[in-house]
Amino acid sequence: MRIGPVTREQLLRLRMQWSQGDHVLVTGPTKSGKTELTRRLDQIRIDAGSYVVVFVCKLQPDETILKSYAGWTRWTRWHKRVKPTENRILLWPRVEGKSVDEAMALMREVFEEALKEISKTGKWTVHLDEGLLLSSPHFLGLSDLIGMMYALMRTAKATMITLAQRPAHLPVAIYPNLSHAFIGRASELPDLKRLADMDGPSSRQLRDVIMANGTHDFTWIKVGSKEPPEQVNLIR
């Protein structure tokens, strides 16, 4: 996707404002551009010298992931010893050919181990590609551990980036600990209530801005800042 000059300038400003240890949220409907936006966020952290790991929750090979992350190293389990060249990791358990129950159990085991190891070392940027699947008690049930990472990992210089279709799909604990949020179109009351837990614009201001978003629009909120929200559109 070839982004326009407005968004390139916005990403440049984000690069200057976003420190390792600051957490980010990206939400939006299917095909809104979350993967493309987050791929660019990953690159900002790589350019800043961070090691980035993407938690991939896919049962079968996914062309979007394979194309967006061509050249990245796939790990099927967490490696405690990391080579200097392994700064771009897809943590993707070997679930091909397994039943859903077997795949979910393996993903839970692998991702839980990885989060616990990262909590010891810090410094990583952790990109959670399917926030609902990872956090919901009906799926992998890692909500408490993810909330802990958001609450405690800032001082360890671990950065969390989480994607979800809706803000209400994610643990409440992440919202007071965000530094930046990119929020696609949302109008449901549970989503707006969840966003109100951020230290940012008023609920009414957010509601009006977010409900007006188009299909590929994201509202960039600098959490805890007096700067007003901005509209980001990758194809503008």
C-alpha cells in the first residue's frame, strides 16, 4: 500500500514521540488496514533498535501474514537465547494439521511461556496480532498476563502493540497504560466506554470523532497528551 504524504508525516512524528516501553493499541473492522498500519509500527521499532516479535494466531498459512512479514524468522516456540540477527520474529506455533482444541492448547502454552520470559528480560516489542483470541476466556485466556504486561513492562522497556476489531474485546487493564491508540470506526456503547478508560479526550469528543471515521480511517490518540486526536488514513 502506497501511503500519502499526510500519513508519512504523521508516522514521522510518531517515530519521534514513541519511546521503547510505550504501549500502543490498534483497533478497527476487518479490512480497515490494521495489519498494514501495524506493520509500519513494527518497522519504527526495528529502526529504533528494538527486537520485535509478532504473536501469530493462525491455524493455516495466511497470505497476508506471509507477504507482510516476508523475510522474518519463524519461531514455533520461544528461544531464550537470541542471535543478534534475530530481531524480527514471527512466533507461530506448529499447529498445522492439529484439531482446534489441540491447536488452542499449544498456542496457549507457547504464548504464555513467551510472555513470561519477556517479562523477565524486557526490551522486546511484542505485537499481539489477535487480541480477542489471546485474551478472551473462551479462547486462550491470557487476559491477566497481557494486562500485567501493559501495567508493569514500561520500566523494563518492553513495548506492547495489540490489534483487535473492537476496543471492548480487550482487557480493561491495558487502557490506563497506553501511550498511543489508533482507533478505527466504532459506535457501540461498550467500545466507547472502554476507550473512556484512557487518559485522553472526553468520551463525547471521542464518540463524535470515531463514529465519523470512514472504512480506512483511524483516530490517532496521544494518550495523556493535550494534543487533539488526528485522523490517519493510509491511502490518503
